[in-house]
Amino acid sequence: MMSFPIITADQRLAERRGIKGCILGASGIGKTSLLWTLDAQSTLFFDLEAGDLAVEGWAGDTIRPRTWQECRDFAVFIGGPNPALREEQPYSQAHYEAVCAKFGDPTALDKYATVFVDSITVAGRLCLQWCKGQPQAFSERTGKPDSRGAYGLHGQEMIAWLTHLQHTRDKNIWFVGILDERVDDFNRKVFTPQIDGSKTALELPGIVDQVITLAEIKSDEGTPYRAFVNHTLNPYGYPAKDRSGRLDMLEEPHLGRLMQKIRGPVRPVTERLDFTCPAAQEAELTATEGRSGASLHPRHTVRPEHKGDH
């Protein structure tokens, strides 16, 4: 009789877990050069842009997919099969076995702790080019190209690819992408990842653990410097998310040391869920409390027994 497959807390904490993240930034800000901050012997460069001039002389290994089919093949080779999928589906057991027959023994990837994918922008273009040739991209009634069908398939394909790589538990997977800046209807700056179609850009932050913007920040004296922006609530409006709860809003642009910090000691839950009102709101709350006699406190702590937004 098979016991119910409960993973105990000790087993879960002992598991080797990779970090999954996305690094966004303007073209030329130095995203590809982050490879220099990683251990070359344990890093695999997933080079989609053929933009390795910035890391000329870097001593690590590289793969260079040229088509979307190759991107899918490398993803299942790195991440293994998904047992929930049918044999005819990509990332299934049958797909994995076919890729292993083509590329060889997958244990050759055991030496790599980190996969650096540069870039998700180009992956989206390769995916869209492939989708435009599929039956879903043509109208059943007229036989003419149907852009809605192509973009719908594109969204499904990109999310499936990203999700499969995200489920590679024992490896760090970093997706690099270009960050676009535009002005909305209210003349406000809006930053979005440069990926064809809207579905991938909208769902990407929910797939990965870390969303980091590599940006140019100005000091109080006006001197510009590069930094990682890591918190969702940041004064610059950049996309960011820190699921680890260990990072400061700004960190030095060194990916190797950033991963060490993410793997550092866990912060107490009362600190991670702590909430402090800004000074202006604090003054307003104090004034309101004085007028109404209500017990309004400018500092609130979400206790572990309370439900919070994780």
C-alpha cells in the first residue's frame, strides 16, 4: 500500500532549490555582462541574441538555439519531462526521450547550476515566427492568416516554455529581457518587458521568483550609477519583485553576490510582513486619532496567524 506522498518540512527545507528570475533593463545597460559575475564553470549561457561580444573571453559554455523548436528541445533537456502531458505534447516524456536520443545523456547538464537565458525578447520573436506558420494562425473559413490566432498560440507557447524552465527545481534560471519605456494616456512613464504579445509580459512576474530591473540611478549629488531595483514598491516605477524577502530595494549589479544573498538566512515572518506608514500618512493618522478618539496606530504588524499577501 502506497503512503500519501506528504513532503515534510525537514525534507522540503533540505531540498536543493534553484532561483528563478527575470532581469530587465534598457538596451546597452549591461545585462549580458552580468555573466562576468557568475562562476563560468557552473553556468550555461543560453545565447539567443548572438550578442556575446560583451562577454568575449568569458570561459563558460554556450548553446545557441536558432529556432523555436530548438528552444523547446533545450528546455525539456534541461528541465526533464512533465508527466502530466500527453505523448504528442511538447515537454512530455516522449518529447524528452526524443531529445535525449538527439543530444545524448542529460547527466552532462549536471555540472551547471545556473542557466542564463539571453534574451526572452528574442525567444518571443522566434516563438511568434513559428506560430505564424501553424494551423491556428489561419482562418478556417477563408484560409487567410489570422493574427489573433497566431498571437493566442504565441501566448500559450511562451507561458508553457517559461513554466517548464521555472519547474527545473535544482537549477538557477535567469531570463534577461529588454525593458521598454513609454508614456501612457495620462503622461505617466510606464515600463514593460519587450516581448511580442501582451500575455507573456503580463504573466511573467507571476511565474518567476524574482523580477529585477537593472537601471541607471542617480545619487543625491546627481551622479549616475547602475543598480538592481528589487522591490515592487519603488520610487522609480520599475517592474520588480522579491519573493525571497532578503533583498534591499537597491543592490549592487553583481548577480553572483545577489544569489548568495537570496540564499542567506530567512528573515522572521514578522519583519517580512511589517508595514510602516510614510511620514505624511502617519501625521494624518495621528491627527485623525486626536479628533475621533479612535485607536489608530501609525505602525501595524501582520502577525503570522493572520492571513496576508504572500
